[in-house]
Amino acid sequence: MSEGEFDVLILGAGSGGYACALRAAQLGLTVGLVEKGKLGGTCLHVGCIPTKALLHAAEVADSARDASKFGVTATLDGIDMAGVNSYKDGVVSRLFKGLTGLVKSRGITVIEGEGRLTGPRTVSVGDATYSGKHVVLASGSYAKTLPGLDIDGERVITSEHALTLDRVPESVIVLGGGVIGCEFASVWASFGAKVTILEALPRLVAVEDEASSKALERAFRKRKIDFRTNTSFQSVEHTESGVAVTVEGGDVIEAELMLVAVGRGPSTDGLGYEEQGVAMERGFVLADEHCRTNVEGVFAVGDIVPGLQLAHRGFQQGILVAEEIAGLDPRPIDEAGIPRVTYSHPEIASVGLDEAAAREQYGDDVTTLTYDLGGNGKSQILQTQGFVKLVALKDGPVLGVHMVGDRVGELIGEAQLIYGWEAHADDVAPLVHAHPTQNEALGEAHLALAGKPLHAHS
């Protein structure tokens, strides 16, 4: 039986799906939004929002522990995980309530249940079938594991389990030194756990500029976070008190818990995409720069499309698709212009090309400049170390901005504009940056790149 036709029928209500729904409704289109879990998807419920809340609690713990540095008498008496979780869940539930109200007020039809693509333009949910003039696939991602590595949810866990822990583990092995692994390692270290990161690649956060990786590694060493790069996982066994992990070469490392943070895979299995002729590769849905699949009228957004698995990318793709369907001819997203932030202590933030990619593309025309946060007043006040590194063409635009230091994630907005508008150092140098802010470090880096350094730089 058919339950009605929509202008836009969306499979999945995560960042990509709900953004598409809201923008499409705003443009006067009728929208059906299918979701088996809760509106907001991974990012809101088990991803960005709750992990950043944990990271903020970790920052508060560090502030208490280091209070004497600032002449404040305080002690860290411990971490009340029930209290931390209640703070985190409160943030999520307020945002969820806001999103639910917003979706309802826009007249979007929310269809609860697991949807499958059963025709080029039809989605079945239970016994009901819905059709759309346009269908948007936005089914999101799941936490991956490695072949032969079983997640039991108690001793061997994913980031989703980690968010609901009722205690601070004494020791943790984090398998994977990417963004998720480094963020959880940072939280647990701040909470007092002994942390070891295992990473098969040569450096932590390997997608970032090499200088950023090195700075994070230095900071983690200082914080007594152990990490082993170029180290492949072989097997894990349960022990009386936790787990024993064997790595390549035969070393055995023991801990109370192991967090598996080896990336996220596309949730597309068994959803009927392939049967309907949608082009796929390794479980991902292939789409062009307008998020169109090879099937007429079918679009794909978010983590199921190859590329950076970031909520804000899915969000922007959702808006793009709604505008595409409404005939507004939106400009495609520049993938390199998507900002990236790792919210560890210290943070890493970047946009554009890293030095290696720039040199590969432009050879000797590339120049770099690194401005140390040691010369920045606000960073001294915050007692954070790091840098702003610019990658640019000689006498040309800035191709990439890479930053390390506490709170540098908040600076990425201006960096994104500089990159997006292909600004030259001379365009940024005359702009006045408020004093004392960390934002000034961006300004001074561009002054130095323009040949007008006020402070030392390298």
C-alpha cells in the first residue's frame, strides 16, 4: 500500500538528512524524513556533541588540577562519571528537543522505522511504501572494527560504548590514532587514566600536516599519554582484570579496556541501494559534485559518500541537494575548503592543503610560514603552546592553514574565509585583529608571510 508521495524523500535523519529536510521545506517542497533511531543521527547522539561535552569536562578537570599555576587554590578530588554523563546527556537532550521542534514546525513528515530503497523512487518502511519525486540517501555510518576483532561492548568497546561508561577506567588501550582515538585518549588522560594509543600509520592524526602531528605527539608525551606509531594490532585476549593486546612483533600490552577507533564505515548494507542500480564502491555510494548518484532523481549525502566523514560536510551537502532539487543551481562544495578540527588537548585545526599536498601539486612555488603561539599574548595567558602554519604560493594565495593549540578550533572560521576567498597574505595583513586574542596569531602569521613580521617567526 502506498502511503503518499513527497517532493523529497530522505532516508536518514542525521546531519545530512535533517539539513536537507529543513532547507527543502523552507523552499516550499513537501518532505518525508525516514529515521529508525532519533533525529540528529550519530553526530548529535553518539558523535560530535557528546564527545565534545566530555572533552569540555576534561578541560575543567585539567583546570582544577593545574589551578595552582594560576595562583588559585583548588584540588581535583576525582571524576564523578554519573555527573559528567548527566551534564553530557543534558546538552544532547536540549539540542534534540530543539531539533525535533524545528522539524515539526516546518511541516516535515517524520516516518519512524528502518527504510529500504525498494524502487528507484520508493522507500519501504515496515509494510508501508512511500515515494518521492527525488530520493536522498543519508543513512550515515557505523563504528568499524578489524577482521577477527570482536567488540563485546564491555572490555573491547567502540566510541559509542565509551560515551556511556559509568566509571573512569584505570588504563585504556586506544586502537587507532586518528581523530576519535586521540580525542578519547585526551579525555581519559585528563580524567586520570593511563592511556596507550596504537597506530599502524607512521604518525598520529595522519590526515593532518606533518608539523601538526609532531606537535600533538610532543604534547601527548608531556601529558604521559603513551603512543606507538607504525604498530599493527594482531590480537586481543581477555584477562582477569581486562585485556591483553598483542601487537606486530609480539609485544603484549595489558589494560582494563580497549577502545577500537579504526574509523567509520558506510551504513548501506541491506538497504537495497545496489539492487536499485545505485553505483557503489566498498559500501560507499558514488556521487558527483552535486551529490547526484548515477540513478536519475537519487542523491546521496554525508558519511556514505567517499570523503571526509564530518557532520558539517553532510550538513552542507544536505543544503546543496535541497537547493539543487529546487532548481537554485547551488555552487558545489570545495572538499579541501571543509574545516577539520580535532578537539584534543591541545586542539588541531586545519583547512585547505597541507604542505606535502601543496608541494605535490605546485612544486617549488610553495612557501610556508610558521608563527609560534609563544609570541601571542592570549596563548601565554591560557598557557598553551602551538603554532599557526601557513602554506601558500610564492606571490600567490594561501593554500592551507594549520593550527595547533588549545581553542584553535575557534580560529578556523577566519582561516576558512582566507582559504575560500583565495586571499593573499597582503590581503590579510591590513586587517585589524583584536588584542589580546589568539586570533591575532593568524593576523601576525599573515603579516610575516607578507614580509612585515612584527615578532620572530620561522
